Amino acid sequence: MTQVAEPQQALNPKLIVPFVNSVRNVFTTMVGVVTTVERPTYKSGPAVSYDVSAIIGFSGQVIGSVVVSFQMDAALKLVKAFAGVDLTADSPDFADAIGELANMIAGNAKKDLGATASITCPSVVLGANHVIARLRGVPCVIIPCKTPVGDFAVEVNMKQTD
Amino acid sequence: MKILLVDDSKTMRNIQKRTLAALPEAEFVEAGDGVEGLAAMNSSGPFQLVLVDWNMPNMDGITFVTKVRETNKTTPMIMCTTEAEKTRVIDALKAGVNNYVVKPFTPEALTEKVQQTLQKAKAA
């Protein structure tokens, strides 16, 4: 069966740039690592697999979600730098720390979106090769981020409402 | 000094504790949401300072502040949140917070806001 590609909508920089700036700000201020943000691209499939993801939902004049995803080794090192203690992946405090990082990225970006929106409390998913469903018909942009202790990605899947 | 930390993230409460541990005789009580925060206000107070997050399950920070201010006009309260829009700051001040700290914050920024708030409360 031939799979029909989902039509891509134009990338709206107003919805992406705030997240790029927020990632840099959060990781420099709270984690103490300099983050190099690479060129955002459309996510066309599951692509790279991750082990840990934190999800924040948006509602209001923008709807959708932002997902911050890590491979486990990077997540453990970044959480140690953020929380100030070594945490194992099965500790509830590990998920708490990952969720709080995503919360700060989303909240800090929200003020620059030029729209009134509310964010949800974070949900955290752990598990190798997990897949997170996204809004259909809404472009999903992946922002690759590199740090000296490991890489991660921010996926922005949102649109402005009418 | 007895300080109540109301935030659903234990990691954030730990960061706040580390940052404020240098305050004179700092003693911390922790709550994971507004409901626990109100219970702590009643059972473990009086507090000399309250730090409260905005987005939390069960009861958010703005509701917590509003409820506290129905009976307590004096305890200094600082909203410590990712919510950074001007309208949110205004809403929080109207509800009764004395100061506002946007996450992410440096230890120096949080300490400065806390010192400002305590000095104003002392002078009042």
C-alpha cells in the first residue's frame, strides 16, 4: 500500500524561536551547561529514538505540545548537573527533575509566543524507543541540542488557533 | 526562620533549600501543591516566608495565595514560577504575593528577591 505523505504546513518561526532561546536560557542558568542549538528541521517520522521524554501540553491561542527527549546517558548526566545529586533512572526524583526542566523550557518560551496560553504540568515517559503521538495536520519541528555531557532534542508540535 | 516551599517539583524545592540555607536559622517545610500548602500553613506555621509555584496539580499557586490572604495579610509570599507574562505577574500581585521570581533563576537572583521581600516586610 502506498503511504500518502502528510502535507507540511509552513514553519512558523514565531512558534520555534522562543523555544530555541528558552532552551539556551534554562540550561545555562539552571544546569550550568552551554547548549548548542542546531538547525530546527521538520520531523517526518519517529527518526531518532530516545529513552526519556517529558511532555508539556499547550492550550489557548496556541494548542499542541512540546516534548523534550533525551537518551539515557545524557539524561542522567544533565539531571545530576541540575539537581546536584546522582539519581538513577528508576528514582521518582529523576522523572521529577526531567519534568521540571521541560516545565521551565515551555514556560519560559510561552511568554514570547505572542499568544495567551496555558501549559499543563509535565508528564514523563521512560522506556527505550518509545513513540509519542502528535497532533495530525500540525507540523512537528525538532530542535536538536548539543551539550558537553550529551545531546537531547526539543520537539515542538503546535499551531495557533483562529 | 521558618520557610514554606510550595512546589510540585521536589527537585525545585531542593534547589530552593540549597539556595536559601544561608538565611539565619533557616528551617524548611515542604508542600507539593496548594492543598498541602494550606494544610501546612494551618498546622506548621507561622512562617516568616512562603515561596509558591504557579502551575501545580490539585490546587494552583494563585488559588493558594488568594486563600491564604483571606485570613493572613502579613506573611511575605513570593511567586516562583515559569509564568513570565506581565499579565500573570499582575494577577499574582493582585492576589497578594509580595514579590515574583521567574524560573529559570540564578541563586543570586532568588537570594536578592528574598532579601528584598524580607526587608520590606520588616520595615512595614
